[in-house]
Amino acid sequence: MFKPLEIFVGLRYTRAKRRNHFISFISFISIAGIALGVTALITVLSVMNGFEKELRERILGVASHMVVSGAGQGLDEWQRLLPHLERYPQIIGKAPYIRAEGMLTAGAGVSGAMIRGISPELEPQVSTLDREMEIGELADLSAGQFNIILGQELARRLGVRLGEKVTLVTPQASVTPVGIMPRLKRFTVVGIFEAGMYEYDSALALIHLDDAAKLFLKPGQVTGVRIKLTDMFDAPYLTQLMVQDLPRGYVITDWTRQHVNFFRAVKTEKIVMFVILTLIVAVAAFNIVSTLVMVVTDKRADIAILRTLGASPGRIMRIFIVQGVVIGAFGTLLGVIGGVSLASNVEVIVPAIERILGMKFLSPDVYYISELPSEMRAADIIKISVLAFVLCLIATLYPAWRASRTQPAEALRYE
């Protein structure tokens, strides 16, 4: 009795049994459609967030958050850079590296490779390669021993195993009595890693930093210093800060620039999926239009009586807005509960479905990420909930306006 008239009548209409059961069925379909759309939207965005996070971690497990290199061919006396980097508390790891390209051969196997000279002691500070070793470990790279660690796909392509020899052909040439000859060096395979990214597993080879300096004629010189941060998303801000603070002669890049096209493609895909699934929610929300239009037709006599008792058109309009909002809010709430529940358990539900169907959705033979990761974000859930609710609110406006235009005399003429 203490509720405003609009809320009291609107809630009563929502709870009341329909003379026309088809209206109740359409109301149920509207609620179910909104709930399913919101559930699908939350689940799909959570899975895509999980894929993005997994790919980002795998890429940055081998790459680095930031790289400081020289403006010329390389970076001389890289140790002089370390005191400057110590000023930034966000930096938790630093490691020098030499990057070059070459061709690896073993028997009949030949493959181009990206050669990275690393310091086995410092490399674990900036990458996860030490945890991704399938055979051997980074410490097996000893200066002067000319050992090499290969990616799994690269080793498979060359047909080599632990302890076997590969020959590295470098782009630099040596002048000999018989003419100009490419520089060749035999390496012993002491380890194989699997990063989970084909780009690295099929092309990356690791050797000791000192061996790389000798082989590629870079004595006392490195390509740059790789940096790891406490929070990878600080990289763009820290890059701008370091550009201003470091002396001239240094070039600074971060992971957002090195892999900009890849992460931009992932972001674009997320936006497209969001738009497509939002259209599903919109279709379900606009079922409310048909529901309320039929309710208005069903309640014409009630509306006329309320008008004759002094209810204004605005009040009549708000009565049906309340009814539509209740339907939309209830559907959105059910969708949020369903979406959160499904996204939280997708890593359990999908394997169970795979066992029942006897098939693998993401075969490990084809996909490096063979499980469906999920990462829910509160901002996404709030955004989806608000969007669904606003769509439901918009869908109520036309039927409510139609109700407010009902003329009492016309509605009661045949009652």
C-alpha cells in the first residue's frame, strides 16, 4: 500500500495469471532469450579473455616486456646500462642477448633459424624458457663448448636428438685461399624446449652469449638488454619515461609495439564477437515489445478504468515500463548467474562433453592451446548487464506509449 501506483500495478500485472496463456508463454520466452543471450555473451568473452591471456603469457614467456638496444649495429659495454635500469622499481629482471639469423643443417635436414645468444644465468630473470625445457636445461649452455638448444618443431624438422650434431651456417663470410666461404660451426644439441608457440618452437635456437659473440664477430657487444617488469602493462608508460631519462644512443621498444598486429587482431575479434552476441541479446530483448503489446491489448479495459479514476497518461506509461523492466531485469539476472557459473566451470564442463561425445574440440595435434581457458572480468559482466538492461528498457517504451494513448470511451464501448 505504500508503493507508488505505477510500481504496485506494474508488479501486479507481472505476477497476475493471464487470461491469454500465449502472453505468459511469450513472457517466458523473452526472459529465457535474454538469459541465454547474456549467458552466451559472458561465457564467450571470458573464454576469449582467457585465450588472450594464455597467448600473451606464452609469447612473453619467450619474448620480453621491454628491450633496450643500441642505435647502431649493437650495444657496446651493456653493463654500463645496468645502473640506469636500477632506478626503476618496476624492473625485476635484466638479461643481455645477441640476435642473429642463420641456417641449421643436420644430415638431409635444413632449416632457417633465429639464433639467440643468451646468458644461462640471467635468462630465467626475463623468460620462462628454463621451465619449458623438455630435455636438458639452460645451464647446459657453457661458454666455449658450442652447445645449442632447439625448439621442439625445429629439432623434429632437422631430425636431431639430444647429443647429436648440427651445423650452423651464418650470413657472415670468411676469406680463404679458395675464395669467400660462409662461416660454419658445428654445435652439439644439449636441450629441446617447447614454448607452445609455433613461431618459436619451429625457428628459435639458443646458444651461449659468448659463443654467439665469437661466431657473429661481435666481441664485447650485444644486440640489447631484455627487461622484465612486475606488470607487463606498465611497459608503454615506462618506455616513454626511459626515453627521456636514458642517455642518447639507446633505442627502447616494448611488447605492445613488437606484437602490435597480433594483439590488435585479437582485440578486433573480441569486439566483433561482442557485437554479434549483443545482437542476440537485442533480439531477445525486443521480444518484450510483442509481450507488452499483447498485454496492453489484454488490459485495455483496466487501462480505461484507471484513466477514468484519474490516472494520467504518464502514469499508465510508467506502469507498463515497470512490467517490461521487471521482465528484463529478471532475464538479465538469470543470464548473469548462468554466465558466471558457466564461465567459472568451462574448463571442467568442456572436457566432460568431450568425453561424452568421444571427440576433442581443440586437438593437441593441431592447436597448441588444447584446453579452453577462461578469465572473467568484473568490468565485462557489468558492461553486459547494463547493456542488456538498457536494451530491455528501450524495448518497453513503444508498448508503454501505446498504452498511455488508450482512450477510455473507445476501450469501454464493448465491455
